Amino acid sequence: MFTYKLYVLLALSITLILGCDTNQATEDNPLATQNVPKALLATRFQSLDDFKSTVQIEYFNACDKEDTCIESKVILHYQDAGKSIVSELSSGITQRDIKASKDGDFWDKANLVWQTPYGIRSRIELNKIYTLSRIRPDIFGYGDVAFYNLAEASLANIITPDLAFKTPKDASEKGYINTFNHVTAQVLITALFSKEVADYIADVHELMSMPELTNGRFSDKQLQDTLNYPVDNYVDMLNNEIGQEIGLRLKEKYNLTSTTTWTPELTASFLNDIQSFYMWSFGFAMKPYTQEDELILKFTHKINKVSQMVLAD
């Protein structure tokens, strides 16, 4: 028997949901020497055609006689300095569909279970990820830290602004903050849980933002929109995939398991590894986190508390 609570939990859980020494961004960095290309910044592309000069886009559409695409898939191929990444997104259930199902009848709910059995099976993990990704002072106290706060902190850690900010938009939410938010969140979700659940969250969220991503049939309004723009979403897709690959490497490096007790030293080192990747990607310098930082202390406490939570089904 599927309850209202289950559908609300699943829908919420999917919401995406970053004078001192600096980190060293060198080819000795294990993240830089692996087969992971540099992160992307949406504000560096002037148009979808400009984006296509860097990233190859392939569409696979199954359309009916009225030219309505019932099923579609997009594959992005991104290569930089001999390192490459591939990101795929198929049409299907979205975060909006999951939210709407709670108001439907039995068959609507049964159809949801049929379309997203993985999401139903993984609802406890998804709820934990939702708790990590949102500010919850009711649980963790005043000044709680979430994924977006980590992105803001990494932006504040840039200490060579002349090298970082090539355009005014780089400092906006569509610039470094968005890139840091997607990469850091996907690194953490992959390292703490799995690549599969990180990929599920990323896909369902992007499909809600713009279903046309999978078939490429964008309206003129979408191509000119400065807030909900296909290039932003395609950059997010690639940065999500990059974050997942980094998450796998850091999970192995730190031997992370579901029972790992995080320390401030571990959290600072983990986030500094991600910052080293950002510096390698964009050529700027950043102030490193320390184990005494309030943000590090709070997020360490949050990771440990969430991992120990026993959440209702």
C-alpha cells in the first residue's frame, strides 16, 4: 500500500538538488591525472551553437506520424586535453510527475511504481540525501550547512579574482556557484551513497527543468531565455557526470563506507580535493578549508547525524 507520505518523500528527495596558503592545482593532483576533463562554466558560452563547438550532441528520437517524439535520448560527448566524459539523458519520469502522482488515483500511483522502481526502492537513501542537501535548522541547529552553502563557500575561497572572473556573469548564480553546486553535490552523493542514486537524482531533476533536452526541439523563447536556457542544463549534465566520477575516486581514496565516521580533518581534505579540481579546471587559486572552519565542523556533524538516522519508510 503506497501512502501519500511515500510520494511526498520521493518527490522532495529528488530536489537538487559548494593572506593564506592555497591548494595546489597541479598535474600531480590525482583528480587531474585521471580520465576526467575540466569542469564547465555555462557563462562562458554565448549560445547553443557556441556550446556545440566544444561538446558533441547526439539526439535519438522515436516520433509518431504527427512528429511528436514519444521517446527520446540525448548523448553529450565532451573531451578536453585528452580526457573525456559522456552524459546520457533519456525521456521519462520527472520530478514533477512524482509530485503530481500523490493527487492521483490508484492507477496513477501504480504507474509511478512501474516507471520508477529504482526511485521507490531507494526512497530511504533519497530522503537522507534530501536532508543533506537542504538547510534544516530544526534538526541540526542554527547555521546549518547544505550543498548550496558549500558552493557559496568555495566561491568565497577564490583568491585570484583577476584569473577567475572573465565576465560579470561568472560571479552570478549561473556562473561558478552553479558549477560548484552541481559538481560538489554529485561528488558527495556518489561518495556517501552511490553513483546510481546520484545519476537518478540528476536525471529526474534535469528532465523537470526542461524535457526538450532529450530531443533538442527547443523553442525560440527557450533559446533566448537567460534563466532557463538549454546550455545551462547541458553544462549541468556534464558537470553532474564529472562530479560522479570524482566521487568514485574520492570514495576509493578515503575508503568511504556507509559506516565511516567523518572527522573535520576528513571533511576538509575531501572538500580541498574538490577545490584542487576546480583550480585545475579554471586556472585560479583558492584558499583551502581547515578542520577548524565552522562550516567544516557543522557539515561534518551533519554527515554523521544523517548517516545514523533511521528514517521511516
